[in-house]
Amino acid sequence: MEKDKITIIGIAGGTGSGKTTVVKKIVDALPPHYVAVVPLDSYYNDTTGMTDEERHAINFDHPDAFDWKLLHKQLADLRNGIAIEQPTYSYLKCNREKETIHVEPKPVIIIEGIMTLLNKKLRDLMDLKVFVDADPDERLIRNIQRDTIDRGRTVSMVVDRYLKVLKPMHEQFIEPTKRYADIIIPQGGENEKGIGILCSYVTGLVEKLDK
């Protein structure tokens, strides 16, 4: 696939803000097999060689937790029409899995995650930058719902982590990246009109590339 036929969209926002909902709406608005989604969560650092204690002490909401070099290389490869082997990450093991996911370049590449807009080299690869905004209380509720079900944490563990880690990290690293966004979606995944406008814009971009 020609690189000038590829659109890269970065979607950022706090944990529990509704980024996944926005991504799903974009995917559903485009023809089948038109989109490749690359989650930032897949690019947490490889912790092989660390003790369990060291792994569980990792602050997953700090920029240092991510393998930015690998992410930039693979996103650049997709931009240049080269397929990648995307890493996968296990929250239960706090490490990468052995298995990778084969990702082919598509007309639309979406990179989605809390700090997607933080890294300038990544931003320079993006054609469109989106920040999904949501009320902190709503984000906390979604975190409780997700982490107790998907990540085996208790409610007290989630709330404690939110107050000690998520909230300060959000204020320090995530919220400031809003200024880099071309589009801000307030009310998170509940903003149907805002998401609809975004989807229409992305659809228009793809139609131009097809000509």
C-alpha cells in the first residue's frame, strides 16, 4: 500500500474516558478491513528478567513504562506500507506475551492510548490528533468496572490506585497533551454528536485518498 494512501489517527485521553468507544465508532463507520488499530497498551516495556516484586512496582501511567522506540518504528513501518508484529501485553503477568499480532498496513491506522499525543515523534507521524475528554468521576467509575472484571482487582485497590497514581499522572502527563489535539471530544464516549462529526470527517479523508 502506498504511504500517501494511509491516514494515521492518534486518539488519546485519560483512562476510562471512552477512547475505545470512539475507536469502535470510527471502525464501524468505515468499510470492512479498512482500519488497523494499534493500542498503546501493547507497547509496555518488556519486563523479562525482573522479579515479580519489581514488575508490580511499575507505574503503568508514567511515560517511562512504554517502549516508545519500538512503537515509533512499527508505526513508521505501517506508514511506509510494511506489516508489523505487534507485541501483546498481559496485565496479570505484568509482562509481554510470547505471541505477537500480525498487523497489515491499512488505509486508516489508529493508535489509541492514554499518552498517544505525548511523544513528539509519534505526533509527527499522525495526520489527525484526537483527545477524548471525560469527567474525572466518570473515569473513576469506568476504571472500577473494568479493572475489577478484566484485571482481577478489588474496588479498594482500584480507588487507591486512582488516588495515588492515576489522578496525579493524568494531571501531569495526560491532560497537558490536550493542547496538541486537532479535535477534542468532550463527554467521552457518550458524546454521540461529537463522535459522529469525527467519523464523518475521517470518512471524508478516506474518500479523498481513494480518488
